[in-house]
Amino acid sequence: MAAATTLVPALGWLRSYERGWVRYDLMAGVTLAAYLIPSAIGDASLAGLPAQAGLYACLFPALVYWMFSGSRHTAITVTSAISLLMGSSLGALAGGDPARFGALAACTALIVGAIGLLARIVRAGAATNFFSESVMVGFKAGIGLVLASTQLPKLCGFAAADGGSFWERAAHFLRHLPETNPVSLALGLGAAALLLAGKLLVPHQPVALPVVAGGIVLARVFDLGALSVNLLGGVPTGLPTPALPRVQQSDINELLPLAFACFLLGAVESVAIGRTFAAKHGYRLDANQELLALGAANLAAGLGWGFPVSGGMSQSLVNESGGARTPLSTLVAGSIVLVVTLFLSGMLADLPQPVLAAIVLMALTGLVKLATLRRLWRTHRSEFFVAMAAFAGVLGSGILRGVLIGSILSLLVLMHRAAQPHVAFLGRIPRTDRFSDMERHPDNEPVPGALLFRVESGIVYFNFEAVRDAVQARLNESQEPIRLAVCDLSAAPLVDMAGAEMIAGLAREFAARGIAFRVVEARASVRDVLRLEGLDQLLGPISRRATLAQAVEDVLSEDVVGVR
């Protein structure tokens, strides 16, 4: 019962909804729909699915996402990263059968939805913070190059490679470059130029829609099909009957790694987007609620014969810049996509493939963040190499393995940082009774005969050795006799059994050297652990009133010299 009560719509924003916001949400929804339709068709081609699958994947999730999301600006949609992941992973499993490919894609969305609901029940929203930005930067840059390798042949008017790695696709493109259709290339480059101009002159506006319309008009007026320009082909009008895809139990087992990778990408991206807009507009985002919204949206996508979806940054920026005040704008956008799917989708048959490729290639500008990579190289060299490792993982091992490599790298980075806590060695701030890190503040005054240190992390089983080694190294490097050592635990929220034993070991080592040792400013829970491990017998009473300044005053007045 308790778990079930967590699966409820958000709708908190309805209580404060103002009548004047309706027109803003309507305008934003229209603008968002104009942006979604061409990008959905393009991403469907990346996923290896027909154009209508992209429309379904934008339509059905949008009709439910607004009820569950706490973000007022996030737009749920298909994304290039997930679409590429689908297209590169399902081909072998589908065995060349388009109907089976569509069923597997829809089943993947259903599994992603189920994972999202489970993640909400166990309140796993905080886990989205474990994936470092540097890993995502490298991963997306790799996705950008893979995306280019799939779309450049279409831009040039010849067939893309049927599957294969990035390097095989790149080699295929170079081998067939002499087969370029000049009309296709001119049309694609012209569309790309218009899209780029629109991006620079009217950012976050649905420039792709008039480009698509113009491409269709040109195809009909000049009969581009007769000039060997590839066209999109027929797009069925109407809606599919919502149903469970026909797959086998063995298929579900094969799809689980893919679905988990799609969920990771979607969850990290959606929560990051939601938090960005929440911080900008002054409201709070519940990451767990966003997991629920993501799960519900993917269930709708799967039942509606779409494929996995997530929050999209460029689409969300369009939604915000269009004036959205609440998630109702996504409902409006979904309703417009519904009308297009029911009555107007047949008009898309004459859309030239080079125009569609140009639209997809423009997504590169949002995936490959050269400025961020340059900043990492200048200021965070280790983070840059982590990003490059994720980048190389995508290009060398494929997108699915690249997701897993990125996930492992994120956890390894987190573990490395946790296992190497900063130990600050303290000096007195001039003309005060306060102390701070002497490495950061060289003007601090060292206390003669005292080793003062603060562990700026919890002290637990996987990092206690690093803390001990840092203290022992500082003790051995000291040029003057040490009479007193003080461990400031004010910044340590947690000390486990291994950490307490390490502190006890330091106490015995200091005692053997004739050095008095004190522990000060420990939190209540930390004091309890230290007492359970017998530290009060080694150090005397561990008082909540003991401060670093008092311990230093004791040694300076020589009241406790030689006393343990």
C-alpha cells in the first residue's frame, strides 16, 4: 500500500495556476509542436524506425507526462542519443524484419517505463547525481560523431552502411563519396545553412518546420524523386491501436541491458534538465517524481508503438522560450501532434531525405561541446581524460557498451574522490581564535609544537588508510618536535568501525612518541561510535564542548604537556 501511494500524479502546480497563464502555455505548446514534429521524424530514422514511430513517441508520452512531471518546462520527446542507441542495438535481434523491429522498440520502451516506476518506488532519484558531467560530455561527443556517420551518406544521396561500428560507417562513407548526388548534396547543404542561420538569428525557435515545408514544396515542384533524390516515403495517417507488442520471453531478456541503458540516459538527462529550469525559475524539483513521469511516459510510448523517450534539452529550451508557465504546454504540443498524425501525416511522404539528414546533423551542435572540453583541459585535466575515456568507449565499443563504460567511469570517479578525502592541516587565522587550511591560506600562523588536522569527509572503511597516511606523512615531515596532535572532526559526518580503529591506532602511535592527542568537535553520532570503540579510554572523555582553540590553548600554556 505504501509503495502504491507513491505512484500518483504531481499536479501541484495546478493549485497555483493563474488564468493569465493559459495563453502562454498555448503559445509555447504550438511552438514546441512545430519543433517536435521534424525532430521526431529525424530521430525515428536514427532509430531505424518509420517516421510514424517518431510521431507516436512524441504524441502518447506528451499526453501523460504533464500529469506526473514536477518540472514546468521539461519537454518529453525522442532524443538523438537514445535513438542512435536503439538503431545500433536492435538490428541484429530483429533479423531484418521491420515489424519485429517495431515490436522490439515498443517493448524496450515498456521495460524502460517499468524500470522508471520501480526506481520511483525505491526513491532512486538521488542516484542520478552519481553520473559526472565530464563523463556525459565525453559520451555525448562520441554520440555526435556516430550520428554524423549515419547521416552524412543520406546528405550526399547514397545509402548509409547497414549497421557496423563507427569506424566501419566512416570507411563506408569515404569509399562511396564519389557516388554523391549533386542535387541531394546541394539540397542538404542549403537546408543546413538555413537551420544554422535560424539557430544564430532566432535561437530556440522552430526553424526546422519551415525548412521541412520548403523541402516538400521543392520536391513536388521540381520532381526531385526523378533526379534520384531519396524521399521519405509514405507515412500512414491515423493512430495505432494501443497494445502490448508481441515478443517472446527470451526477447525481454535480450532487451534488458538496452532498456537499462536507455533508462540511465533518460533519467540523468531529464533530471538534469528539470533541475536547470527549477533553479532558474525558483521552484523545487523532486528527482523521484521525475522518475515516475519518465516511467509513465515510456509506458505510454510502448503501448502506442513508439520507442523510448526522455527529456530533451533543445526541446525544453524551445518550450521555455515559447513562454511556458506549466506542464500544460506539453499537453498542448501533444494534442497538435495528434492532429497532424490523424490528418496531415500523409503530406510528409515527399520530404527529401537530405533535408531530414540536415535536421538531424544540426543536433551535433548540442552534443559536441568543444568549449566544455577545452575548459576541462585547462582547468580539470583529470576530468578531461575521463571525458575522453567515455568518448573513446562510444567510438570503440559501440553506444550500448559506451553507456555502460560511462556508468562505470562515473562510479569509479566517485569512488576515487571518496577514497581520497582532503585532510586539511590547520593554522591560526591571524588575530583570531579560529583555524583554517594552511595550504589554502599561507598567511595562517602555524602553532609551534602542534599538529592540527581536519578530515573533510566521513572516515570509513575505504578511505581511512588515506587519512592515516596523510597524517603520518605530515608528522614525519615535521622539522620540530610535536607535543600535541589534535583531530578536528567537525567536517566528518560519519565515522564507521574502521575509521574509529584508525583513530585509535593514531592515538597509540602518538602516545608511543610522547605526543598528547585530542579529538575535538565531533558530532553526536560520531562521538557515540568513538565511545563504542573504546576511544574514551585512550583519550579521556570525548566532550561535545571541547574545541580546537581550547586544545591549542592548553598546549601553549603547557597545562597538558605529556598528558595523554
